[in-house]
Amino acid sequence: MAGPTTEALLAAAAAAPGDAAAAARILPLVDLTALNDDDTEAGILALCDRAMAAGVAAVCVYPQFVPAARARLGTDRVQLATVINFPAGGDDIQAAVEATRQAIAAGADEIDLVAPLDAIMAGDIGMVGELIEPVKATMDGRLLKVILETGRLAEPARITAAARAAVMAGAGMLKTSTGKLQPGATLEAAALLLTVIQEADGRVGLKVSGGVRTTAQAAGYLHLAEQIMTPGWIAPRTLRFGASALLDDLLKALNG
């Protein structure tokens, strides 16, 4: 994509209607998230209950809450995700590998791993693969989402290079943001990541995270994915929305 084509695509995405039809498609793609400093076990259990009742894709919690969330979710189809190397995105490979092992042993189904952000900013794109590959090797086929913190990486060429390195190293999804920095997700960054995913024949997914609070906002990313990817690509295994407040707005749109 280039020039006016990209601009027109982004404009159309921004204007996508956040109606009940969009909400119905987005709901099963949500990773219902609680990553707050004041989270409690009781709050996480309530989050799991909401997730199961709504039929979202996953819940995403801090590692210390994985055992309680695993017990609450049981064998429900809602997946359990946790964050590693979060939120700073350091380059301590052994620490990330050990944290991943512990999370999986505690019952995590999916890992959201922050890429080595300082290294990327310093031009060391190779560190992306050096971190991802050993983490991936510990996961026994579970889904690995790599958080690129696109708001911090900022430059399109840098985002694209990091995304390509993550795909080559075995990422199952590319994720826009930790949600801890501004800007979080943007349509422009999502378009860059989707273009890399398209290059990889769609075998990698996209998780949009960071400031997605309304059905209309999420509908823009849904529209973008529909336009860039092949028909039928959109599914819980390939497109996710990481959010906490989004669920309320989706249910409001669905219930009129």
C-alpha cells in the first residue's frame, strides 16, 4: 500500500460504524484484560466470570493471578493469557524464559511477551529473535503474542523491521501495545503490522491493544483487517482486541 490508497483505507476504517453487527463480530475476539497495579484475586475471579458469560476469546492477567484464574476458568473455552517482560521490554532472555515456564506450569494458555524495546530503539533488531526464540521453545505450541509497543517505536520502518523479526522468530501474533504508554494502538500502526502479516501469508495474527474502548474504535480495526487480509482470515486465532472497558460498550451496542 502507498500514498492515497493507504490514506483512503485509513479514512474508511476510521468511519466504520460501531453498530450491533460490528459488536457481534468483535465480541468473540476480545482478550478481557486486567493489568492494573491494584488488581486483586477477587477482581480477577470476577473478570473470569464475565469472560465466560460473554464468550470472549481470552482473559489476560498478571502472572501472579494465573493460578486463581486457571482454577476459575477450568476447562471453559476462554483462554488464559499472561504477560512476560512487561511492560518495559528488557533484554534479559533467561528471566523471560523462566517467567514463561512458570506461567505455563501455573496454567497459562497464551503468553504476551514484550519485545526488547531498548534494543530495538538502539537499532539492534537481532535481539528480537534472540529473545523470542528461546521463549517460544518453552511453550509447547501455545500461542505467543509479541508486544511491539508501536507508539514508542514510532517510525514506520522501525515498526516494520521489528514486526518482521518477530514473525521470523516464531511469533503467533503481533500486538500493538502494552496499554501502558501513549499512544497505544493506532490505525496507522495496525496497518503496518497487517502488511507484515500479509507478507507472511496470514499465518500470524494481530492483537490490537492500547486505548480501544468503544465498539466504533474496534470496528475500525476490524474494517482494516478485512481490507488488507484475505477473506475468512478474521477469527479468534488471528485477530484479538485486548481491552478492559471495551466489553461494556460491545454489550451496550448489542443490547440496543
